[in-house]
Amino acid sequence: VDIVLSGHYHSYQRSCDGLYRGKCQNGSGSTSNTTTTTGPLYITVGTAGAHLNWTPLFPQDWTVAFLQEWGYGKMTIVNATHLLWQFIGVAGPRAGEIKDEYWVVRQEREQQQQEQSLFHTNHDTELY
């Protein structure tokens, strides 16, 4: 799973990529704007027109973007390994402006499987 999209909470929130056990980049802690990790990116878009929640969520190290304004998400799949996520605001004088954006970059499945296979082969060898 590369991206988890959800709604319900009436605001916009994006986690860091590769969130694992409360840490970014599969536990390394990095929050760069482009990544090649294998863990999920969590995005909440509950900003389509209902009343916004003005109570901020409890602060987390893994929260990269938190916006309390109306807008929508736009996902552009560029190719098998690159996806662009954008949150676009729709209210006020800056309507139509990109408020948050993030590139999701993943390895192709064949390359991922080869690296996993190599890891398991080397790991098994080191155990003996």
C-alpha cells in the first residue's frame, strides 16, 4: 500500500511518507518532500464544503501538512513509479492555489522483488 486516502475529519492532513511505528521513512525519521520508501503515506481530505473542524488535531512528529480550509485533492499518475499529489484551495482570493504537494516515488515491482530476494539471500547466508 503506497497511499491511504480518507475523509470524515473536516480538515486536510498529510503524514510523512513511509510512516512506521510513529516515525517517517520506515522508521528513519526523515520528512523530505520526495521519497523512495515502501511504507504508506496517509492523507485526510475532509474539506469539500461541510463546516471545517477548527479544533487542531493533537500534534505529531509525522504530520507534515495540516490545513483548515476548503479544498480538494488532485492525484496525477505520471508513470509506474511516480505520482504527484496536490491539495488545492477553493475559497478566498487565493482560490485555485496549490496549498500542499508531494511526489510519491516508488521502485518498479520487479526491482523491488529483486532487491528483497537479494536481501533474503544475503540475510540467510549471514545467519550461518
